[in-house]
Amino acid sequence: MARDTHGPQQRVRPQPMSPQGVRAPPGALLLLLLAVLGPPTEGCPQSCACDHLLVNCTQKDLDSFPPGIPLDTRQLVLAGNRLSWLPSVSLNILMDLVYLDCSSNELGDTLEATFVSLPLVYLDLSFNNLSRVSASAFSLLHSLVVLKLSDNPGLVEVEKDAFANNTGLRELDLSRTGLTFLDASTVSQLPNLRTLGLSANPWHCYCPLRELCVWLESSTLYFPDADAISCHSPHQVQGILVSAMEENLNLMCFTNLYEKDYIFLMLIGFAIFAMGTGVAWITGVCVVLYNRACKSKEDDEDYEDTQVCPQPPRQNAKDEDFEVYINAYV
Ligand SMILES: *[C@@H]1O[C@H](CO)[C@@H](O)[C@H](O)[C@H]1NC(C)=O
Ligand SMILES: *[C@@H]1O[C@H](CO)[C@@H](O)[C@H](O)[C@H]1NC(C)=O
Ligand SMILES: *[C@@H]1O[C@H](CO)[C@@H](O)[C@H](O)[C@H]1NC(C)=O
């Protein structure tokens, strides 16, 4: 009897359906094998609701990616769980996935190799714990049309070319994040963008943001909640619309001088001063010499050249006369 109860327990233990098992290569092989053996369309992850090509795992208290998602799933909803990462292999094996909602989870900044070969059109990563969007995070999602990254309070950086490959993007939401800066070209170069969420971010309205301000003012995109795209710092401009900051920034950035500018100006000033002093000194010497020469000529009635100190001085030959005079004097 004791042996009989012991046996099944030992057999149960090595079943590798933990998330670690799925992430490791053997798990991937298993899934590939399943794919070869036949489309498991009937399967549905435990505790998820499946309907045709939709798998809905909304608010199922999942702390890891659910195993057993049918490979032909087109729409996957994982909203409202506690996922802190997405396993690349299990996700990218869903080769028909066009819609992925991972909002309201705990996804961190580990999106580097997460999205590799998915035909995603809609991707929702709002209400997560993202801290940074790198240039490669979404660079292979060529079909993306809607990307939601809003409500990630720790999101403080979006790299310059983060969406350079997402040329089909029509809607991008970066509202309510921790962004203080965004390079204008990151969003201004997207040919199909229609809606851009930038509201309620702590924008730092200083010189680097000038380009974005200028672009915002002239852009014809739709900016939801545009009244909340305002400066958070520096405190002098807090609450002012970012799009109204251009003149302020022109004033701030083109009249403000940095330390090296002051040193440069001081050098220039000194050079001008030195040159001025030199010129004044030479002029003074010349005048003195000229005056003395004239005096000595008045004293000496026998001096040959009577035109050297004319009472109304001649216009054209003045310099030559001057030179002759100085030479004569010396
Ligand atoms: C998923 O299920 C939730 C309820 O559990 C529902 O509110 C939501 O609309 C469903 N999502 C989709 C895309 O059907
Ligand atoms: C969010 O990310 C930060 C690091 O970026 C981490 O310290 C924190 O624990 C994360 N929070 C949650 C709820 O996962
Ligand atoms: C954009 O996509 C092309 C083609 O897939 C790829 O070679 C390139 O590396 C991508 N660009 C970036 C910035 O990743």
C-alpha cells in the first residue's frame, strides 16, 4: 500500500509544465512537436476563456505566461495579471498573433528580444512597469498600427529611433509616463501617425525640448488631452503648454551663455582692448611726430618742401607727405 501511494508521486514530480520549462529549449521543442503533430485548436489554457481565435486571460491572477495557448491564436488578452516578463519563445511561436493586450501587468524593462517575428498590429503595454524603450524593442514589428505605452510611471526614456521601423503606426500613446524629454524626430518622422498621446508627462521645458515644442505647435496630429501636455519643470514655467514654449525657449537658449562663452568673450574683449590701445598709441606717436615736424618747419624758413604742412591740407597726397615728413624728421 505504501509503495502504491509513493509511486504516482514520483511520476508526477518531473512534469515540466512550469514557466521555466516553457522558457528553456526543451519546452520550445515540445511546442514545436505539438505544432507538427497537429494544430491544437481545441486546447485552451487553464483558467482562460477561448473563443475561436481569441484567448482571453483577463484578471486570472497569472504570474507567468500561461502555457498551452493554441498556436493559431490571433488575439491574446493577458490584461490585469501579474506578469513581470514575457517568454520570447512561447510568445513568438504564435505566428498569427495580431492583437496582444498585456495592459495592467508588472512588465519591466526586459522587452529587448521579446517581440521577434510576430505580425502584431495592436500592442497594449499600458499600466505596466516599463522604464525604458530601446531602439530595438519594437524594431521587428513592421505591421504595428496601434502601440500603447501609457501609464508606465517609471518610463523615463524612449530612445531616438525607437519607432523608426514602425512606419505603419497610426496611434501611439505615451501619456502618463515619467518622460521628461522626447526627441522630436522619434515621432515626427512617422509617416502614418494620426494620434499621439503625450499628456500628463513631467516635461522638462529646457533647451533640448525646443525641437519638440516647435514641432508640437505646427503638427496637425490629434493629441488627446492636449491641455495636459504642459511643462512640469523648471518651476518658472510649470503648467505652461509645451507647444507654447517656443518663444520662451528661444529667449532662454539663445541668450543664455555658458561659462566657456564668457571666457571666449573675455578673450575677444581683451584682444579688442589690446588692439585699440596699440592703435591709439601709434596714432598718438604719429600726431606728436607730425606736430613736432610742423613746428620745426615753421622755425626753419629755408626748408625746401613748403607743401608739407599746408593750412588746408591736400586731400590726395597727404599720406605721402606725412611719410616724407617723418623720414625727414628722423
Ligand atoms: C475578456 O474577458 C473579460 C472578462 O473576463 C471581458 O471584460 C473582456 O471584454 C474580454 N475581452 C475580449 C477581447 O473579449
Ligand atoms: C518596477 O521596476 C523597478 C525597477 O525598474 C523595480 O524596482 C520594481 O520592483 C518594479 N515594480 C514592480 C511592481 O514590479
Ligand atoms: C528594421 O527592420 C529591418 C528589417 O527587418 C532590420 O534589418 C533592421 O535592423 C530594423 N531596424 C532596427 C533599427 O532595428
